[in-house]
Amino acid sequence: MATVEGVLKVFSGAAPPGRCHETSHSSMTSSLSVNPFISRKKRTASRKIITPYHSKLPLGGLSNVSLEEASSALCANRRFNRLELFSCKCQQAENDGETSTRDGNGSWFMDSKNELNPLDTMINGPNLLDFSETPLVKDDKEGTQKNCIPLYPANVDSVEDEAWDLLRDSVVYYCGTPVGTIAATDPTSSNVLNYDQVFIRDFVPSGIAFLLKGEYEIVRNFILHTLQLQSWEKTMDCHSPGQGLMPASFKVRTLPLEGDDSAMEEVLDPDFGEAAIGRVAPVDSGLWWIILLRAYGKISGDRSVQERIDVQTGIKMILKLCLADGFDMFPTLLVTDGSCMIDRRMGIHGHPLEIQSLFYSALLCAREMLAPEDGSADLIRALNNRLVALSFHIREYYWIDLRKLNEIYRYNTEEYSYDAVNKFNIYPDQIPPWLVEWIPNEGGYLIGNLQPAHMDFRFFSLGNFWAIVSGLTTSEQSHAILDLVEAKWADLVADMPLKISYPALEGEEWKIITGSDPKNTPWSYHNAGSWPTLLWQFTVACIKMNRPEIAARAVEIAERRISRDRWPEYYDTKKARFIGKQARLFQTWSIAGYLVAKLLLADPSLAKILVTDEDSELVNAFSCMISSNPRRKRGRKSSPQSYII
């Protein structure tokens, strides 16, 4: 009875969050459906004891809570230490040397009878991923078994089978349940850096692969745990970014339990950019999180996750951060260099295409998932207005083909007029010589960036492919992008798909723009290196446009050597002939990107979980914008209120 009262106190808010309450095994089995949870691990115990912690959010429906109240409740946890609150405290016993774990985080525990602990069975549920093929080796120091990833996997029937084995070996556990996949499991590298962490953007292809396989639990856990991390305090030099920022990555750490030297606890330690190289905030993390959340709901049929009040609040916090008013005259998101997949200085500061494509996609996904209520009306109105303006801006001003290039070549400059053709005062001399010869007669693409007096004419693969997937481009533009890829196959695909950007920055331009970055040398890494993970975005784009044969051709090229090369992070040189000079092997999103491409080509109908179609309301709005006179938009806004002076 005392145990039941203790649990009720947790839900009512009487007990402090993130604390472990002493509870017996038998009395807690009825309350294990609550997530997230905290467990306690002791070096000399035999079982995990798991107790839930409560959220400070009200348990009622979303309609009873305002965004401000919900945000305040989520952020109330800030007064607790980050590691202290996201801790998992588990007890593990000594049982005549027969205790075994499936990985270093303690994913499973066996009791002295060599039976699976029923607590774990209840937590993991029927959808527990099968890791029975994971090779185990003996740790001489501790006498326990750990995951071992062989340098050359043995007994693999196919490249696809090997990829699945490697993907499952990369799974990270927190309190016995899967919560993500680490960035890389390279046994040849002694310098781990942050490749042993779970990155939000890196996990997306892994999550999609698991969803396509019908293994939903890991994605659900990832969504909910990263959501809880969203509310942590994020500070660098006494300054904090907006509350809606999602972390770039997190790591499961095992630390001594405060006040008990004989016990250890697992904690989730997020990085919001405070420890990242260059200290850049990950703008794309929240956008990818929304996209993955929608994909989870569409394929699993489990809409209860996106309907949760904390998830609804998380979506709104991300939108509030992205839709905040600023000084910018453009509807595109203004970000600093290195705030997305290209996370080093590469001259993409401003309004990079990758961020705009993900932003547009996330807005559409969020609109689809937001619960209809009075409190969301203003947010949805702002969201719809931004969708119209953003789509028009990208389609009209980012698009480049031979006809548009010739138009820019003949631009007049210094036009002071509301009806100016050269609205951004682009100087024709900015057209690079390589582009004049490179652009095909048929085909086109979205440029990489647009700012006053500046157009970045480089081709960025992810931004263009996801513009197709999200419907940011028109049907004609989408086909033209794929036409360009086919026409320039030798440059963009070559010996290993796909170039992250094209062409490379070289010479003085490389020195000035990258700061002479030794990792981003010409035709390497983000400077026009080739990244196999881009296969999955490319495949979705091709399937949407009913041209899957293009993606199949790229996958076939990758299969010729990616397994033999041990799944590198990226490839170098113009034709992608070399494994990247600093590329990690067994890079998880290279593995997952290949698997997603294979699964989607096997069943193209599954691509619908990622695709968003062109909105007819937006199309109508575009025609109104194009036909309207800019002068009509000037003047004081009309107010429905009357004032007596």
C-alpha cells in the first residue's frame, strides 16, 4: 500500500522528479508502463529496480493547457543538474559469475537462474529488437561480456545482411531499452571524439530503417527521450539560446551515484553545441525530430505519441523558435555556418538551402500533427503564412537553369524600385566560369544560398533532394533536378554516390571561405566529398517523382565497394575513388542510408511516410502573390479596432 501511495505522489507532483524511490520488485510491476523511467544499478545486486518519474506537465488534455504553461512546466526541471535528472540507476548483483549483459550499457540482465528479468520483459515489450546474432567477447578486466564488432564481419550472406548486423550492433541502450544508434563503431580508430554519441540527424536514417522493418520501439524511445532533453538549460558564456532547441547529440554515461560509492547510475548527457567543434547550435535537429515523429505515426499507426501533451508542447516550442520575428526581410531561416549536416565552416552562413528544405518539411509535418484547439490557432496561422512565403521565395529566387542563368547574366544593377527585376542586386560577374560550362541544356537546381548581392551557385545535394521530398519545388522543378543529376552523373555520383556539394572550393577561395580547414580540403569531407548516407534521401526523391530506376542505379554502384571498404563515412577525390582521409569506418548512417534505400526500392509505397505533396492552398496563394502589385502591400496595416482620441 505504501508503494502505491508513493507512486501516486510521483504523479501528483508531491515527490521530486528524477529521484529514485526505494521500491520492491513485486510491487512495482504494475506501474512500469510509465515512460520515461529511472532505474538504479548496484554493483552487488541481481536485478534492476525501476521507478517512474513524473512530468510536471498536467495529465489532462492539451486543450486545458496553454503553450506558456506547458513550456514553463517543461523548463521547470532546469533547477536540477542535467546529469542528475536524466539518470538511470540500476542494481546489478553478483550471481556466481553468471550475470550477463548484452552491451556495455547493460541492456539485458539475467538473474541467478539464467532467466530474463521479468522487469525487462515488461519494459521492452513484444517489440524488443533481436540482437541474438551480436558477437560477444570476454572482458578480461571485469569478466563480463561485451559487444564486439569484427573488423571484417564473417558469415554474411549478402551486403544487406551485413548492414543489418552492423546497424543492430550500433544500438545504444539506456536503462535496458534501445534509445538510438552511435555515430560510428570504427575499431581502427583510437580517437573517438564524439562519434560514440547518438546524433539526432545521424539517427534519422537508422530510425527510418527500423520503422520500415516494423521495429518501432527504438524510434519511440528516441523521440521521447530527446524531447525530455529539449528542456535542459543550454548555456555558453552566460548566454542561452531559445528553449525549443534540440540537442545535436547525447551520450549514455555511467557515473558513480552521489552519496553511494558502491552504486553506479546511467545518465543521458546532451550536447547542444557547447562542446561541438566551433560551438555551433544544431538548427536542423528539431526539424529532423518533427519529420521523424510524423514518419513514426504514419507507419506504426500509433498516434498516441504525437498526441501526448509533452510532445505537442515540444512541437510548439520548436515552431515558436523558428517562427520568431526578427530583422530579416526574407521568409527563410537565417543561420550561422555549420548549423546542419555541413557542421564546419563552409561559407553556408545566411540562408542555406538545406535548412530551408528541412524547415519547409517540418512546418508541413507539424501542421499535420498539431492538435486542433483554440490555443494553436495563432500558431497555425503564422505557420501557414510562412509556408506560402517560403515556398514562393525558394521557387522564385533560388531556382537556376540555363534560361535563368542567362537572365542573371543580363541583369541591371543598382535598381531602386519596388518593381525591380534584380531584387537582391546580384552582379552578373558573380556567375562562376565553371557554371557556364557545367549547367546542362535540360535540367536545373536550387542554388545553395541567397543573400543581398550574393548567390552561392554550388549544388548541394541534401537541400535539393529534400526540396523534392517535401514539395518545396514544383513538379517541373523536381523533374529538372533529377534530369540534372542524370546529365551530370559522372560529377555527382561517379564511383560512389553522392557528392554533398559540387564543385569544391579550391585555392584562395578555399583559404578564405573555410579558413584553410585541413579537414575540408578540396574534394574531401564537406568540400565536395561523396557521402553514401545521401542515398536514402535521393531514393525518396526519385520514388516520389516515379523515377526509382535512377536511385536503383546509384545503389548498385554503392554495393560494388561499400562493404569491401568497410562502410566509410565519406569518400574523397573528384570521382570518389579514395576512402576519405579522416573518414570513420562502419559509419552508422552510411549503413542505415543504404538499408533505407534498399527497403524503399523493394516497396516504394513505404516512401509515403516521408513524402509531403504540394498543397493546393499554397498553389492558389502563389498565383495571388505573383499577380499582386507590390505597391498595394505598402502602407499602414488596417486595424479592426477603433480608437477614440
